Amino acid sequence: MMSLMVIGFGFFSLSNLKVTLYPSFNIPVMGVSVNYANVAPEDMLRLVVEPIESVIMGVEGVESLDSNVRTGGAFLILRLKPGTNIMVTEQKVREAVDRIRPQLPAEANEPFIFQFDPDRAPVMRVSVESDVLGLDELRQLSIEYIEPRFERIPGVASAETQGGLTRNIYVDLLPEALARHNLMPSQVVNAIRNNNVQQPIGSLVADRTSFSIRAESMYTNVEQIAQTVITADNNNPIRVRDVANVRDDFEEITSLVEINGRNSVTVDIQKQSDANTLDVTHQIIQTMDEFKPNLPASVVMQVLSNEGQFIEDSVSNLAQSAMIALVVVVLILLLFMGGWRIAFIVAMSIPVSLTATFAAMYALDITLNIMSITGLALAIGLLVDNSIVVSESIANQFEKGTKSRFQAALDGTNEVGGALLGSTMTTIGVFIPMLTLTGFAGVVARDLALTISISIAFSFIASIVLIPVLASLMLKPEQFQNKNYTMSWIKSLENNYINILEWILARKYIVAIGVMGIIFGAYHMFGTIPKEFFPETDEGQFDLRVELPAGTNLATTATLLREHTQLILEDPDVRTVITNIGRRGRSTLTNGGTMSITLVDNRYRESVTADVAARLQERLREPDVNIEIANLGGSGGIPMGRGWAGRGIRVSLVGGDMEVLQRLSLQIEEALINDPEVLSVSNPRSRPAPELAFELDRNRISRTGISSTNIASELGTQARGTRAGFFREEGREIPIQVRNVRDQFQNRDDLFALELAQVDGQRIPVFGLGDFSMVETRSNITRRDRETLLDVSVMIRGDIEAYQTRLEELLESEIFFPDGYRYEFGGSVFAQQESGSEVLVAILLALLLTYMVMASLFENLRDPFIVMLSVPLAFFGSLLFLWMTSTALSIPAYIGIVILIGIVVNNGIVLVDFIHQNTRDKEDRQDYLELFLHACKRRMRPILLTAMTTICSMIPLALELGAGSETWSPLARSVIGGLAFATILTLFVVPTVAIGISKKRRKVIKKAFSA
């Protein structure tokens, strides 16, 4: 009944577990984004970025600061020190930036500060398209009708519309009218600002009633802006309409979003951090189906990305793998345990342990995600290990002739109870160091380690409590006296094993040579096997980032990107192309864009995603157009962090002179671009951008009595425009933009004709106050810790770490770095080495803990050393199987090796413990060799059975069946290879070393063989 209660409560907990893609965690990275429209990178750096950098670097907990400055925008990345409270740091950064906000230009947007939280990423992106409605109508439809319906869904945090046209009030200045009325643009801006106010005055208490007082003069319609009085000429008011055209229009298009070449807007939907992703995405689709019929007939909505679908596919795949593993384990038990009764008893430990694990996960607030479910799938084969050993020991009591079922269950359990406790503690002990891992390796390890540890702990309890009880109720002594084909085969296998072991014991040097050879082979193979940070998954999605020469206008960029989109859609492997014209991430740029490509399901295409990306990149390649592949290769849904995912090596060139850095980057690009192993070389900042620099003449300006700041402001208002306030309507703030009429500002002649000052009725043109010069400037500035650098990103095929060595040789031998210039490596190769080092430390700690636990169990230091010899055998087996299956050594493979340590030492503990039980204080007996061999024979079957169940339970994961399976196959393969190799050799190596390490045993065995 207790078991049924555990199962019932477990299923209740399972129904209430949240389902998410990955565990909740905080990436120690923050971002600051700020835009200042049309401002050159140097000015952006000087006016905006450097003030922000100076206050951010002083915030406690900030380890490094990367700044990427482009025309009109900047993006700052803050990496925090391990253990830093990111929420507290975010608040400190926000306060620091607020302190210097008055020093930043008023026209610059408010700095947007955020942390890289996977829970803030959209769980679904939906497109809204129409062949009839315009982009303004689509945007309004999305904001006013679609967004509110999504936001009413329980669990949805926000729905945000991207793309379309945004409303704006333009005050288009007429230069001739301004000159005629002797007005300057700044006077128009000030007039609008001063007549569009809402200011609290105070309060008044009268007749026991408190009145708040405010002064209000807000524009309620566009005509009021046109009627605003700027000044008076001979008592005749001069209004805005006399010198400008006021129009209610749409913001100039700086970026476009197109789906398969059609104009559209997109809606990004975010969930609340505590919401169930699957429930939210299902309700979004259901809600969308409900209101679709009420939309205009021409409007089409489609789901562009759905995190819930990937979760569902991954969870379904892992659950299917777990079910297959369960069936395989039960079949193995039926074949090799000697009957259905004992197989049923052993199999009962699986549902009891699993459901108890679900209850523990619910209590510890562990979600059902791809990490925890993978842990459960891996644990299926381990859950029966303890039960197999107990049931086999009970069965052996019946084979000895014990008639009482109760006594057989009691004696059989007592015989192996101590060894099982030690083996369970060692298995759990290897997971403790995994919980200390940081970064993405720690994210992967935490839920995986917890679920496996919890399930193994419950399986131990089930093996010593549930199994003996069921055995005493269901097993029949006579069934173990019958000899069937399977039992006969096992007996034959045991006899052959003893014969081989006896031959090896007489020639112990063979084992010594073999173990030394295996250790050397493992060392050599570890140095040669390909390595990667995290396996890529063929999710069928990637980006092509396109950049034209700096200065290219948006219309030319749009034309090229649309042509590229049509060429891409002709490829039979392509399903959807989302074209972002004039935008890359949060930055806007007129000379570039991104094409996000989704491929058809991998069942309907022969090429993998990387090959399709390389093929399309080559097909679209043109002179003076830079095309780079980005976001290639998934990570099983694991967020990899900026610059860490995929097959990227980032070479950061650091130095003082940007021209030298550009020359070095071009040399690297030319040396690598034709390498067949290189997918792409990203060096978009090597091209200069044309710029007209207005050099103010201080002597001329001083004679006017006007400051240089005012002159620059007048030029900025007429050229770029100045925001004079907001027009409020129906709760929305619509910017009022003052600038020259666009018809008279289209070429350089219009720029040269501008008038910037007025002195004693005399208007002074732009050339009267300075001169224009044509210069070439940087289109992008990158800094790290306030030091200028240039990044060259190299995406490659094959082994990243091996290619890094080749790249280092190239940089050292073929590229000359002047004094004061250096290079640094980053990207996924940096994360691979950093996480690989952490995992190796975790492996060493796991070995130490395992040794300490075994030393406590055996109460000596010799026997743990004997058992630990199985670890290098397992390590070699893992590397050999990974090499045979062309699998790189990645973080999941490392974790598999850590898991393997706990599994293989279990076999050694069970074997050595029973050898001691059977031979303790019997070294002087003549039949010592017989007793020793009998102990090894008795433990052969449970060791082989536990290895078979574990190996077979991991085969479904190793075969890469279904979504996200590529992520976990290295883990399963490393366990399969290591366990298969180590199990067979452990049966021979551990007994041989147990004899060879003791002088007294050596003499006894030698005497027995000579007799």
C-alpha cells in the first residue's frame, strides 16, 4: 500500500509540474542599448557611450564591458563576476545611468537597460500580413485589436508589435519663409515647446475641499500647432503655419519586415516568468483561432516561431526514449532473471522510483525541462541496478536450498546491503561536483544531476525495502531449481569466464601491460579526438546577415535584400524567409539587414542546415557585399549567450590606431576566406563610411556673438530634425519633429544652402561660419573595457579547437603585429576551453569523493585503489566509442564521463565486497583460489545484467531520434562505450589486481597453481 501511495502522489506531482524548455537561471550578462538617430559613430562614442562607460565601470560586480557603436546607436554588454546578484547590479547600473542622463543629448533615446534572461525571450512570434491593407493599417490593427487579446491570456506578460509605420507630427520648415520673416529654426522649436505644457502649480483648500491646481496648454489637434504664434512683426503675429507645413504623417521608414517577400508586421509574445510555456503557447494558438474570423478577409496570420512546439517535440522525444528504455529493460530482465516473477519484482522498482522522483521534483521546484527529462531517461537503466543485485542475491539463496521465502529475502538483502549503500553513495557523490559548475555547463548539469541523484536514492530504498517484501510474497523456491535455456547459457558463460580468469591470474603481467597500454591510449585519444563546446542540433534555422558598403541608402539595400529573398525562396529546402531590412538586432542601419531562414523539416531534405547555409551564402556572394552566417546550429534549446554558440572563433584585435587594426583584419580575412573549412569570415567594419565634416570657424562665429553650440544646434535642426515635444491623443504620445522640408534637403547643394545664424537682420549661410570637408570614418566602433578593438569572427566546419591552433600559427607566422598591438580569442572556442577546464576539475573532484566514500566503506585505502582502476578503462572506452561514432568531445560527453565514474565503480564495489565476504580470514586455506573464483563467478551475472540494462536504456538517446536529440547523444554514447568496455575488463582487471596487490594472496594463488 505504501508503494501505491508513493505512485499516486508521484502522478499527482507530475500533473502539477511546470513544463519549460530549460531551467530558470540568470545569465551573468547585462545589456545597455541607446539610440541617437543619424549620429556618426565617433560622435555617438564621445557624446553618449563614453559617459555611460565611465559610470558603469565603477559599478561593483562588473567584470568586463564591451561597447559596439554604430551610426545612430550603441549597444553595451556587461559581463558580471561569478556570484554577483544580477538584480542588484541591474538596479545599480540603472541608478548610475540616471545620474548622468542630463549630460546626454536630449534627442538621444532613454538608455534601455536589461539582463539576458531567457524567460524574457518571446515564446512565440506571429506575423500579420495583408495584400490590401497598408503597413500603417496593419500596425494599428495589431496594436489595437490583436495585442489586447493576446495580453488577456493567463500567463502572457506582453505582446509587442514590430514593424509597420509609426505616426509622427512633422513641422517642415520652409527656408524662404523663415528668411522672409527673419526667423531661425530654434525659434520655431522653442515656440512649440513653450506652448505645449502641462505643469502642476500646487493645491488649494477651500470649504473643506482640497483642489489640486495645474497650468495646462496642451495641443489637442494638429491645427493648434500650426496656429502657434512664434513672434510678432509690427503687432502682426507670425505663426508656425507662416514658416512651415504641419502634417500628421508617418515616421520615415528606417526598417522593414517582410515575410517571404510580403510586407507584414510581427507580434512578439512574452510569457510571465512563472508560467508554463506549453500552456501559454497552446492558449495563444487557441485564442488566435478564435479571433481570426473577425479579422479583415485580406489579413493572414501565421506562426513564425513557437518555443512550445520545440519543447513539445523534445519532451515527447525524450519521453519516448524513456518508454523504449523501460520496455528494453523489462525484456532483458525477463530473459536473464530466470522467470517473469523475479523480472516483475525488479521492474517494480522503476515506477516507484520514478514517481517518488516526480514528488521530490515538485517539492524542490524543479520543472520538467529537457535537462531533467534527460536525467530521468538516463536513470531508467540505473534504477534497476540495485534491485538486480538484491534479487539475484535472494535467488542465490533459493539456489542454495533455502526453503523459507522470508529467510531467503532477509539473508539475500543483508548480503549485499552494505555494498549497495556504498555504491549508491559513490554514484550520488560524483554528481556533487557537477552542481558547482558555473555558466551553461552548470545549467545543463544542475537539473540533470539532481534528477539522477534523487531517482538513484529512491531506487536504493526500493531495492532494500520493496524488493525483499515482493520477493517474500511472490517468489517460489522451486522455480530456481529448474534449468531453462537462458539459465544454461548463463551457467556456460560463467564457466568460460572463470576459465579465462584463472588463466589470467596465472599471468598477471598481461593485465599490468594491458592497463598501462589503455591509460596511454586514453591520454593519446583525449588529445586527438575533436572537441566542441556544445553539440549543434539540426533545427533548420539560421540567419544570413547582409551588409553593403557604408553609406548605402535604405532603398538600395531593400532592393538587394528583396532580390536575395526571391533567390533563397527558389531553393527547395527553404520554407520561410523573414527579411529585416535596415535592422540588425536592436540596431538600425541603412546599409544592411538580416534574412532569418527556416528550412523544411529534415525528413524532407537531404542537406543539413550548415550545408544549406553555406550553399546559399555562396550563391548570393557579390563584390562589395558582405554576407555572413549567424545563429547556425541550435543547442537543444539551451541559451548559449552572446558569441558563444555555434562554430565561431572570434579573434579580437586590440590596439590604438584603428587604421592599423583594419589593415590587420583585412590580412586575416584574405588569408582565411578561401579555406574550405571556413564557412564565413565576418569583418564588416573594415569598410570606411563617407562623411561630410562641418568644421566651424571660431573666429567667424565669435564675431556673430552666437555660440558654436547654437550654430551646431541650428544645423542639426534643419538637417536631422529636433523633437519639440509630444502631441498626446487617446493616451498615446506622438512626437513633434521640427526639420527642413524634405523636398529642399535631398543633396549636398541643399546642405550648402542652409542658413545658420542671423545678425542685425543679416542671415549668415553655412559657408559663412565654417567649411565642409569629405572624410572617411568608421562605420562601427568596438571597445572592450574602454579599449578600442576590432573583431574578426570566423565560422568553421569541423573541430574548433584544432582550427584555433592553425589560426594561432597563421597569426604568429604570417601576420605582423606592431608593438602595442595584440590579439585575443573569444567565441565558442573560449567557452569550450573555459567549461572544459571546469568539467575536468569536476571529474577530479568526483574521483576524490568516490575514493573517500569507498575508503569509508572498505575501511582501508587499498581496496578503493583496486576499484578505481576501472575508471581509466571506462574513460578509454568512452573516447573510443565517441571516435568510432564520429562524435566530438563536448560538455554533454564530459557529463556522461562523470556519470560513468559512479556506474563503473559500483560494479567494482559489488565485486570486491563479495570477494571479501567469501574469502575473509581464509587466506591460509587450500581452497582459497576456489573460494576467490566462486565469488567472482557469483557477481558476474548481476554485473553484466546491470551493465546491459544501463547500456540498452541509453541506446534510444544515442541514436538521435527526434527533436533536440543531437544534444544528448554524446552523453549517452560516452556512457555506452565506457560502460561496455569497462564492465568486461573490470571482471578481469579488478580480481587480478586484488590478488596482485597483496603479497599473502600472491603466495596462496601461486601455491594453488603449482599444485
